[in-house]
Amino acid sequence: MSSLASPQRNFEESLAKTRSIITATCVGVGQTRIRIDSQTFDWVIVDEAARCTPSELAVPIQLGRRVLLVGDHLQLMPMIGRELVDQLQEERPDVPREQFVTSDFERSFNSSYGRVAGQRLTEQYRMDPAICRMVSSCFYEPNAVTLRTSDARSSEFTVGIDAPDWLRRPMAWIDTSDERNSLEVKLSGQTTLHNDAEVAAVVRLLESLSAQKEIVNQLSRGDDETPIGIICMYSGQKARIEMAVARHTWDAKFRRLLRIDTVDAYQGKENTIVILSLVRSNRHGDIGHVGSNNRCNVAVSRAKERLIVVGSTSMWKEPRSVSPMGRVLAFMLASPSEANMVKAGETQ
């Protein structure tokens, strides 16, 4: 005990040196105060490795005799500042811009060694089979990967005969094309966007859902801490929806079911019901970062039982059907037994 109490030793270091399994973040494992970096482990397993920047990944992998990287480079990429990428591109104009944001995980997985040593896990347990087919068709099969739902996946989620149309099938698209204020807004001095028509549509969906007492009770009894997720493609939309929800008079039981966040904060999360707000809607067809396959893949694959996309269909039809959300819309339109197309004004 006197040794632990001395300035030269600490309890955390003692624990780290006497345990065979240690969990930490990539940056945390390099803390010199705990001195984990002075040890060598038989195995180092890095989860979400495709999101790590090179410097983040370098910290843990140097500690292991064997290294296992786990990740999905078809989902979110490393967070590298635009200013840094601009600087790198200025210094190396001969290198394509996408090379500066490609993860080391992706480079390793697609290398000659990765093609031999790597494995693809294509059996999933999260998504309803219909949602899985959509995600596989739109995001994985173009990359020669087919996802399938495990036979062991179980679901106790049910909807009654009085449930609204948009909740009856695994997927729904809530079309805001004909709504007032359907175009996106960018406030002066800000870089983010919001869409008032989609905010109103999301609130109406929540109002309708809160009236389904059996479903609310069912969600409350489940294992999910926040079984209803509202995913926003822009932080400005998140702020608007948070304000609209705060002004509403839902009881505490229903409010506890809600999680509101941006897509960039959502990888690794999952919800029984996901409501996705696309935000982008303009007359010149600019889809911004909603054109990112990685972001859109994350957004639509967080749903376990129900995926509800809120957005203007006119924005995502031809000629933009080649975009990620254009492909999602096309899949839903071609799958009437699995997806509902609902006008936003009809969700009340």
C-alpha cells in the first residue's frame, strides 16, 4: 500500500500491469501516466479501425505481437479536417484528394496481404431482413459484398392494426416535396443547414408514434436505452429538432425513448426505430455531403425494425438516382410490400 501511495506509483498503473485484458481508447492506451505503452500484448484488437486516423491507429498497434483490425471502410471515414486536406493537396497536387482521407484500415484490407489475411463478415443480426436487403443492394453489392440477415435474428417488435401506414412496413419515405418551407435554409454566418418542413414532419411522426400506447410500452420494456433515434444529416437540423421536441408536451416516459444526433456521431449506435432527416432540398440539385456513400450507409443501417426517411422525393429522383439516397428511394419505390411512400401531410 505504501508503494501505491508514493508519488512514483499509481493505482491505475498497478491494475494495468496485473490484468491480462485491458480496454482503452486508441489515444488513452498511450497515456504515459498509466504506462500501458511500456508493455507488449499477445493480441491488440482495434474496433472501429476504419474510422481511425493514421496517428490514432499507430498508438495501439505498436503494443501487440499480433494485431486484429475490425472495421467497415464502407461506413464513416476518419475525421480529417478540410483545412489539413487542402494543405496536403496543395503540397502534393499529383495525389488524388480521396487518398488523403482514405483510412489505413482500407489500405491494409485492400492490399495484397489484406486480400489473403482479411475476412468479410456478411451475416448481420441488427436489421429487419427488408432493411438489410436495401442496405446490401444500395451500399454493399456495388462493392461485391452481399449482406444477409442471420437465421438466428429474433424480433419481438409488433404493430397493432391501428398503427399508422408509415409504421406498418419496415421502411417508409415521408415526402416533403409539397410542404410549405420545403427548401433547405442556410443562416447568415453559418455553414450548416436546416429544413423547416422536415422538422415539422419529424414532430408529426413523433406525435403519431406517441399516441401508439402499446408500441410505446413495448419500446419502454426493451433493452434499448433510447429505442427511437432521429438522425440528422446536418447539425443545424439537429438543433432545430431538439428545440421543437423541447417545446412539445410529451410525457417523460416518451421523451426518454428519444435520441437526436447527427450522422457523424451515430456509427456504432442502433435504434429500434430510426427517423432520418436528409435536409437537402434546393432548386439547383446540390446534395452536399448527403452524396457521401459512407455517411448514408451509416444513416440507414442503424435501424433495427423501422427506417423512416424524411425528405423531398423530387430532390432524389432522376437524374440524381445515382446518388446514395437516390438509390435508397429507387429501392423503396420498387418494393411496395416492404416500404411505404407517404406524403408528409398525411402523417397526422
